[in-house]
Amino acid sequence: MSAVAGPAWLVGARSALLGSNTNTASAIAGDGLPTDSRARRYVLRDHAGSLLVDHRVARCGWDATDPSGVAVTRKGERLGVSGVAVCGSVWACPVCAAKIAAARAVELEHMIDVWRAQGGDVWLLTLTVRHGREDGLMANLDALTVCMRRLWSGRWGQAFRRRHGIVGLVRNLETTWGAENGWHPHSHVLLFTDPDAAYVIAPDVARDELSVRWMALTADVGLGADDEHGVHIEAQPLAMDASGLGEGQHSAWLARYAVKMASAQSDKAWGAAQELTWSHIKRARGERFTPWSLLASSVKVHDGDEHGAAFLFMEFVEAFHRRKQLVGLAALRRLLHLGDVVEDDALAEAGDEGAVEIARIPVPAWRWLRVHGLVPAMLAYGEAGGDECLAQFLLSAQASAAARSGPSAWMLGREAVVS
Ligand SMILES: [Zn+2]
């Protein structure tokens, strides 16, 4: 991928300055994409933009919001950029989605902690529907959404919540795709329960009740769910130190999350909170593809697009892009006295708190770096080698740009300033 590895001069300069071991931004994985997760997301964002030319992801990370240029910031060892318009799409943009998901995961974890500190419990519920190879995603998603709304509202839903001490819930929406059975839209729900409520019954009783109700609801909209796979409910142990729990029960819980952690490219412990927001960022397991893995496999056009992955990704965005990833956050935050929800756009735009500006890149230079796919390399360079290396990188890029397309590429008389 020359777009990521950079032109030949850069590869030479990089190894001379940094040595080969720090050259992480240009290492290529088996799927032809960078192994470095940031570089990977940049490549995938550009690819998504090329597939979805009318979608805001196509502009994400291009336009400077400040005419004086784009800032490179440092917080500890980590570099970032600020002063660039971003799209804030959790469905179409791998860069914004990762940033928003990271923030949501922290938020949900905090909510769970707050609730558990008050003696509350949290259950993880998964709702799925039966689906077939030829089912359209949009229609199935509409039907699933209707079923979920009917499940929680209305007399049955109210009574169920009372019966099981469910004081609040937050639910997500996600899908995978498999060659055998097509789209598999489903929802994970975090149920915040009050174990001291008058008539609390065990989670497996709740599951059985939900199962019967879910089958009826899905049958109503012509979808169908079977008892075995339609509803899955998991009670999160109140105390993770296993005290008071059967050994097997606790191990099974941890094991389930250990599997998720291994596939999530995350060094954080995997918990119920991450399940809700990181799910479509996880790599596909087995025969199932997540939307991001569909997007990734559609990059390698020279190998043939076996499943029509590009088209499937576009179908996914079309079906999801007006929907909320998480429903119920605001009410739950009110319940826990945590203030208002920060919207996705604001999370995507938020700068790194405490980060300081170390360089300012003129707008034309920024565009040149973006066109050549060099932003992740620039950041990795500055992270591995410090501010001096960042300056070297920008000077080299400037020389190369001038040699290739004339000095106008970097805007005459204005140079990248490294302070
Ligand atoms: Zn974006």
C-alpha cells in the first residue's frame, strides 16, 4: 500500500531516523491493510469515502476549520490533529466510530460502576431474529426496531420491568453478515436492575418470559425468532471477585469477555459496556463479517470482491445511517444524576483534553499529506522520534512536494511551523 508506506524518500528517511523497529505505521497485515490501527482506520475512512461519495464520511478529515492551518497536538507520547472537520458517523467512518465508541465505552462503564456502587445490578441481554440469505437489511432492521419498541413500552413491558426490578436500560443496534444467512441484525441491551425491588426474580426466569414475548412480537412482523437463539440474557455478577458465586458461573462470564477482548484490538478489559459500542469494530469471527471487515475486504479489489463486500457495506450504511447506535442513554443518565448526553458529533470533534499544539501545518500542506495518505505516518513518526523527528518529517515532505509539483503545493512563503 504505497499510500500508507509513503514515497520512497520517506521510507529511506524513516529508517535512517528511527530504525526499522519503530516503523509501525507502514507495516502491512495479511489483508493488505496496515497493522497499525490508526493507519488502518485512515485507509478505511478514505475507502469508505470513495464508496460513499455523497456521504459526509467522504469529507471527513479533509477540510481545515481554521484558515491558519491544522494543528498537530501532543499529549504525553500520543500525537493527534485538531482543526479539521470530522463527520461524526458511527456507521460509515472508522475514524469517528472508534473515537465515539471509546468515549461511549468509558461512559457506560462509569454508569455501570455508579449503579453497582448503589447496590444495583446489570444484566446483558441479546435479542436476535431469524433471518434468511435473501432478506433485505433495511426491512429486517425496521421490523427489529418495531419489536424492540413494543417489547419495552406498553403494558407488558411496564409489568415486566416492575416484576424484575428493571429501572433503566440502554440498547444498541448492530449487524453482521454471513454468506450463508445474509444479514444478522441484533441488539444488545444493558438492563439496570434493582435487586432490592419488591418482586425480583432470577434472570433465567426473565429470559423465559422475554423469550415467549419476543417470539410473539417477531411473529407479528413476519420475522420469527426461535426460543434457542432469539433471546439470550446474562446476569453480570454484582461483585467481579467471584465471592458468593459458583466457580463455574464466574469463569464462564470472564471467559466470554476474554474472547471479546482478544478480538477487539483493545488493551482495556472487556466488559458489558464495550459490548454495546465496539461490536461493529470487532473483526469478523468465523464465517461472519462485521461491517468494518466488509469494508476492509472490499479494499483488496485486485483479489476480486468475492461477496460483493463493497456493495454490502454500502447497503449497511444506507440502512443504518439515520439510526441511533445507542438508545436510552439520556434517561439512564438522568436516573443516575449524571447530566446530559454528549452527542456523537461533539464526541468526534472533541480534542484530546490536555493536549498541547506542537506544530501547525498550512492548509495546502495538510491536503497534500492527506492526498498521499501520510497523516498516520507523520503522527507515528512524531510519536516514535519526538518533536525533532516530526520537524524532519515535515521538512522532507515539503521538499518532496516542491520537487514533485512545484512550491505551490505547500503555499509559497508559508512553511509548516514546529514550535
Ligand atoms: Zn469521520
